[in-house]
Amino acid sequence: MVTCSNLKVKAYGKINLALDVVGKRDDGYHMLNTIMQSVSCCDLLDFTLSEGEGIEIACGLDSFPKGEDNIITQAYHAFADFTHIDFGCKITVTVEKNLPSQAGMGGGSADAAATLRALDFMFDTRLTDEQLCSIAVGLGADVPFCITGGTRLCQGVGEIMSRLPSPDCAFVIVKPDIGISTPEAFRKYDSIANPKRCNMDVLLRYIGGGKLFGICSNLFNVLEYAADCEEISHAAEQLKNSGALAAVMTGSGSAVFGVYPDLSAAQSAAEKLTDWSYKCVCQPVKQGWEFVY
């Protein structure tokens, strides 16, 4: 059953308020303790059904992959395998790509989660969040979070999630003109003999109490220390000089976010930051996706 033939979805990006590595599985996957936060900067995905079969990806960026290696296409196949659905039509996904790649902002993961949400709605399969997350975990560690979004403590390889209250603040995100691949980030982490640790219990108490200054004093990303990258340090320094209460690399990098007490302060700070090809002013949002009718 098809509920609609056209649907637009905002695929919200994310930042990591904290990211720590607490172990490594036998299969090589790292065990994480991370607090993820959905933010209002997003990709926009437009799904259209027409006669034919299969999936087609369209995007104005030449560098954006449009074949079987695209995570949107992978999500389409994973959804079909899970539901055993016969779509009976061609699905065209037109992507307005606003989230940068190799930034640690979950752009690909957000697109995959938005695809699963869109297919579930358009074909009326009515999967639960748990079912969607069970599909999502096979697509990438951040995809289950993007299925739900908001503010969550994510553990394991990212699939064990606990909801947290969202902080009342705003962010400015900048990305240096370098990219850091996730495998490379973890390889650098593995080479460190005694990595720093996150005081996660203290940070969780401040988040639970809505204490922004306490939150900012305990932001942490172990992969930032592993990267030891001059461009990332420069970005954090510029954000702090613009008035950020704290500035930390997100995910495996290379984007860096600064935390500000409100949107006005973030917008004023962003006007001073003129050296960045990617710059985004955003706020926390309470879910990882949004339908646009």
C-alpha cells in the first residue's frame, strides 16, 4: 500500500558532546561511550515514486556517489530485505546535500535514516523504532541514533541508546579544509598507549540538571586528541575567541563545534568567523529527521 508518491525529509546532522572509546570487540569494532546531539543543519531528501523499478539517486554535487555504494541505496536494499516488500515502482531520491563529508556530523548516516523513515511511511509498513534500528545498525554505527535523534547516550557500537534532556544552547560548526576518515581516526586512536578518558558520569549529571556551564566544562572527544591536528586546534581556538563557552571536534572529525548560550550569541560569533568554507549556525533538535509536506 502506497500512502503518498512524493515526500520530502529533513535529515538532521549530529554532533558528539562526548566521545570515548571503552573497548574493542573481537571483530575489530570499537566499543563507544558517546553522547550524540541532533542539530538543525540538515540534508534535504526528496522521494518521488514513478513507473519503473529500482532506485535512482540525483544530486547537484558531482562528488556525491549515486550508485550502489551510496548509503541511501544501501538503506533501500536493507529495507527491502527486512520487509520482503515488492515496491512495484521506481524511487527517485533527489538530495540537497548541506552536511559535509568526513566531518563527523553524520551526514551519510542521517541520509540513510531518513531513507528508512521515508520508505516506512510511503509504503505503510509501520515498523517500530526498534525494527528500524535493527535495520539501521547494519548500515553504520551512527544510523540507529539518526533513526531517533535528539540527545542520547549511545553505547556498544552505537546501538544501545538512552534518551537524555537536550541542552538549551546554540552551536556554530566549522569544518577545516581537510577530511578525516573514520577508519583512519580509530587507527590513530589505537596507536596511543594511554589515551585520555572522559568523565562521563559528571557530564551526564550536568546534562540531567540542564547546567550549560558544567556541560561545557566536560565536553570531550578522545579522537580529537588522537588526531593531534593543527587545523582542528586552530578551529577550536577561533571558536573560543569568538565567545564560545567550549569548542570540541565532533565524531571522528574534522568539523569542530562551539557552544553558545543562545542563538543570538552564536549568530554574532559566526559573523566574525570568515575563514571557513563550511560554517553552520544551528540549535539542538529533538529528533533525527522531519517530514516536510
